[in-house]
Amino acid sequence: MPIVILHPQQFSCIVVFGPPAEIFYVIMSVTCRFLSGGLLHRATSCVSMTTSRNACFSNARMHWIRQIGTKANTPAVSTRPVNLTYDVFDGKGDNTPLVFLHGLFGSKSNFHSIAKSLVQRTGRKVLTVDARNHGKSTHSPIITYEAMTNDLTQLLAQLRIGKCVLIGHSMGGKVAMTTALMQPSLVERLVVVDISPAQTTPLTNFPAYIQAMKEVKVPKDVPRSTARRLAEDQLRQLVKERSVRQFLLTNLTEEEGQYSWRVNLDAISNHLQDIMNFPAFNTSYEGPTLFLGGTNSAYISSEDYPEIQRLFPCADIQYIPDASHWIHADKPLDFISSISTFLQS
Ligand SMILES: *[C@@H]1O[C@H](CO)[C@@H](O)[C@H](O)[C@H]1NC(C)=O
Ligand SMILES: *[C@@H]1O[C@H](CO)[C@@H](O)[C@H](O)[C@H]1NC(C)=O
Ligand SMILES: CC(=O)N[C@H]1CO[C@H](CO)[C@@H](O)[C@@H]1O
């Protein structure tokens, strides 16, 4: 069970997904608190809830089926793997390594402090990985769960990692689930952080943020602080929340005096539907699985439990009190404890 430590949320950015247009939104913790007090149906509470899945069905493995629909015009080369950048935090033990996958607009550095704590706590090797089109990983016009799974599979093969514990947040959680379902032999255990294997439903307007980011123009050769200020001024109209602007601004990079966004905005906006969605599977992952939600987030709802159970029959679903979508930022100690406990279970 996670340890419960109560203190106000200090910083958090909740990434939510969107409706008819299946959009992704970034909302600040103030908004989250507002939402959790109002719109979201899950009560905020200070108890740790655990839904234990005692029954572990051993269904015969079936074939996964590729989602049809929006991908009809995706060229076959699209899922050719790209090289991913990653960091390794080396533990002395030779237990199965942990691999962290970040969410949309995140990067491998999101999990650095968590990774260091887990190395100390478990002695295991920990890897944090940049998804394609994020951080320093290769850009590609395609960003789908199958493609990201292929990238990860290639990386694990290059590193001669035959088995890992996969831990993914949000979009990274969907990559982790897809990998576990497509390549179960690579995944010894699975941790899915605040996301469900389903279409993600939206709360606010993320395409507007992408649009705002695309429109930002910063003159060449200005100092970095000036560049940030200019970019923030331009984002302000479409991105009202200061903390969301700050989060997005972390991705402003400079190369030879020229400022640009590190993330591949075109690919992300073209594939927002795919990112909000989840591929259809006709198979299940039988390994130990933990779904870890925040009580102040609506991404793992009881409506998702049947699908979670169908695809991940050994899943345990837990919620960390007073955590938003950004559990690892809101409640790092609880997050680390939940993972260590799960690794020992
Ligand atoms: C990808 O990484 C592999 C192994 O490190 C390397 O051999 C290959 O050249 C890299 N490919 C590209 C396109 O950088
Ligand atoms: C799922 O697999 C079962 C058994 O192989 C098959 O009968 C069924 O048609 C499949 N469903 C889909 C949607 O492919
Ligand atoms: C996706 C992406 O590029 N994220 C970066 C945003 O900026 C922060 C801070 O520089 C980086 O840590 C992330 O990698």
C-alpha cells in the first residue's frame, strides 16, 4: 500500500485528453483541484484504495489485431524503428532492469530523480527513455503506439535487455501496455501510471496549445532568457495558465542562435487521434501488472476496469491520495513506495 503523506500539491500539471476531437489537454493543478472538487466524479480522499484482482485468468493467448480506421493511409515504412535516446542509472544488482516511459510532451528527464531513488532502493539498473519526437530522440512523421513499441523493442535488443519491468506514464503507459501485449516475453512486470487501455476522453483544448506553440516566433541570437520571455508572451493568449506555459517553454531549444521547439509538433498534431486512442487487442498480458492512478485524476475510472481485466487479468489497481495525473511529481515518495512494493509482491 502506498504511504500517505498529506500536503498541498506544490506543482503539477495534469495532462488530460479530449472529446469529439479526441484531444489532449494540459491543465494546471489549480484547475485540477477545481475539477476534482467539481467535475470529476472520483471523490478526493486520503485513503489508499486498492482493488485487488484475485482471480488471474490464464486465457490462451490470442492474436492482437491492428486497429483499423485512421491509419489506412499510413505507409508501411511508418513503423520502422528509430533510435531512442536514453539515460541509464546503474544499480549494482542484477535483477531485471526498470524502464521508464514518459508522457506526451515529456522526456526522459521527467523520471531522473525517481530513477535515482529506485536505484538506491532496489539496487536495480534503471533506464529512462525519450520517445520518438520527444527529447533528443529521432523525429519521425509517424507517432503511433505500434511505432513506439517497435522503437522500444529495438532499443532493448540493442542493449541486450531480454526482460524488463516497464513503467509508463500517460502516453508512455499506453506504449508500455502495447509493448506488453505485443511482446509479452520482454515484459516481466508492467506498471501503468494514470492511464487506461481505452480512448482517452478530453477536458480542455490542447490543439490550441499546439497551435500556439507553432505560432511562436523568436528572433535569432537573442539571449535565452529573452527568448523565453518573448515566447511566453506569445503563448499567453491561447495558453492562459502560467504553469502550462512554463511546462511548454521547457521545450524551447536553441541551435546556432535559432530557437525552436524540441518536440515534433507536426507529427504530434497529425497523430493526436492515434495518441488519444488505444490499439485494439485480442490478446492479454498475463504478467503482474499495477495500474497506479491519482485520486485527483479521472484517467483510470471504474468504467475502465472491465477492459483492464480483459487485457491485464493480473492487474491490481491502486490510487495514490491527493495526486493529480502527475503522480510522480505530486507524490514522489508514495510513487516510489508503490513501485518498490509491487516489485516485491
Ligand atoms: C542506431 O543505433 C545503432 C546501434 O547503436 C547504430 O548502429 C545505427 O547506426 C543507429 N542508426 C541511426 C540512424 O543513427
Ligand atoms: C479474437 O480472437 C478470436 C479467437 O481467435 C476470434 O474468434 C475473434 O474473431 C477475434 N476477434 C477479433 C475482433 O478479431
Ligand atoms: C519533449 C521535450 O523535448 N522535452 C524537453 C522539454 O524541456 C525539458 C527541459 O529542458 C527537457 O528536460 C525535456 O527533455
